[in-house]
Amino acid sequence: MNACGHLVKLARELVAAEPSPREFLFQLGERAAGIRRGPVGYIDLARGGRNIFPGDGVVDELDDNTGGQIRHFAGIAAASVRVGPSSATWLSVHVGRDAVKSADGRLTEAAASFSRRLLAGDLAVADAPDWISKHICS
């Protein structure tokens, strides 16, 4: 199984407990990118998290060929719950220097959109694994 498949499997495990959108995003960030809860999570975000599922499996337009795209996606999702999707995107572009039209920039926007829809209730938490599979994984 590739890294994106592992992310979808994790998302399915998480939704089985019927978490709130915020709880789902916190857990996804922690278990897929090493972004811990509480204030120490900001340090994890600043350090870029950890590649818990290194490898490939993301769609070509989101793939920068580094093996860290799952960490990036889950990290932006985790940041979105802490500072909001728009601020997470801004930080990725201006602090992380992920150009908007780059693979990382497009992945950032996909993660922020995913988080925004979950937090707004436009995407049910139960549908999150399928969304990831359809929009992120190849």
C-alpha cells in the first residue's frame, strides 16, 4: 500500500469513532504528520511535522516527488483547525514558501479546502476518507 492508501486507511479508522470535524482533523494531523495537541503542536507545525507515511500515491498535480506529500496534507489540515484554513494557506505560501501554482501550493489549497468544508459542515466527517481518496490519491 502506498502512502496515500495509508492515509485513507487511517481516515477510515478515525471516522469509525464518529469524531467531530475538529477532533478528526486534530487526530489526522497527529497520526499522519506528527502534529501533537496543545501548544507543542505549534512547534511541530513550525518544524514541518514528521513523515509518518513517507512515499507516494498522490495525484500528479499535487506530487512534488519528495515523499512528504501526506505529511504536508495532514499538516495543513492540522494547522487549519488551529489558525483557520485561510491562515494556514497564507503561512504555507509566505512562510513555507510554497508557491501557489506549485504542487505544494495546490496540495495546500486542497488541504485547506478539505478542512474548510469539514469545519463548515459541508463535508460530513464520515465522507472524509472517500474525499481524500478521490481528490488526493492517484
